[in-house]
Amino acid sequence: AQTVTQSQPEMSVQEAETVTLSCTYDTSENNYYLFWYKQPPSRQMILVIRQEAYKQQNATENRFSVNFQKAAKSFSLKISDSQLGDTAMYFCAFMLSNDYKLSFGAGTTVTVRA
Amino acid sequence: NAGVMQNPRHLVRRRGQEARLRCSPMKGHSHVYWYRQLPEEGLKFMVYLQKENIIDESGMPKERFSAEFPKEGPSILRIQQVVRGDSAAYFCASSPRTDLNTGELFFGEGSRLTVL
């Protein structure tokens, strides 16, 4: 079974600054996907960014970027130029490429301060 | 293209009653997944269905929980004789055919069940 660990329960960041969320995972497989999902107070699950394990290049979506270190099994999320609307719970998730089940971490609550 | 639609958004039940949660996948998606989120936790896989078939129910409690995805109509997650520990947010997700699998699931807004 795959496990996903998010070691930071809460993070606080000043508006316009940068925050980095950590995520590590455990798998013996070589082909998989990694995701960051955002869950705002509305509780909807919103996909922020996705990374395929076979790609060495780190994924980027506007102000969101990842640092994917496959050997270290690490997948951190960087939020640049933080905005108040970024306040949410952020979940790291893992899926094997031949599977359909997502394994989620416990989440990190991010609060952006004005 | 409408997203994944779940209803009700909020449901309150007393212990012993039944809860029915509905999910209509995105147009063109034939695969439906149910996840449960307990308070302060990440989502946990419950069941994976295709039309008229349960493909994987390894995450479903063995008793009181059932799921279906009929040929016509939405997928239904049914919880009989609810207990307080069933209080959670239940999320439905959908995806297109698996041979087009990109690993991405599209989530609904969730149904929050409160058991009094």
C-alpha cells in the first residue's frame, strides 16, 4: 500500500510572500502520478497541479510549482505571491499509473494573512 | 460541460435512519468513485463503479454501506442504520475511460452527512 505523509498540519504566510508545503510518499513502484489538491472552506476538492513520475521536469501552474525529487520520494508545493484566496487545506495525493485509487495525505492548512 | 454533481450537499439523519447520497458524473465519464473524508483527515477511497458494475469496493465498510451505478440515473451511496461515526463528507469523483487514464479524477462538491 502507498502512504503519503504531510508533516506540516498548519502554515501561515503573509500576502504576496511564498510558502512551501512538504509531502513525502512511499512506494516501490516506478510509474505513478502525484497531485496537489486544494480544499477551500467551501470544501470542494480542486486540482491544483499534477506531476507524472516519468517526467523529470517539475510541473508549474501559474503561481503554483512543485519540486519533485523522485529518488527522495518528495513532492513539495510552492505557492508564490500568495493571495487571500489561497487560504485552504492542501492535500498531497498519489496514484499508481495503472490504478484508479488516490491515496491522500492528512493535509496542510494554509492561512494567508492580509 | 457540467461538472460532477452531488446531492444533497448537506444531510442530517438520526441514528438508525438511512442516508442516500447521489452522484451524477461529468458528461462522457463512465467511471465513478466514492471517497469519504472524516473530520481533520484526508479522503479515503471507498468504492469504484462503472455502469451496472462494482469494480472495487475494498474501501467500503462490510456492513450497512452499499453503492450502485445503474444503467440510467446517478450513482447512489447508501448507508443503512447510520451511526454517529458515519458523520463525514462523502465525495464523488468521475473519470473517462481508463484507456484514456491520465490519473486525474474530477471531484464533486461533496455531501456532508451529520448523524445526530
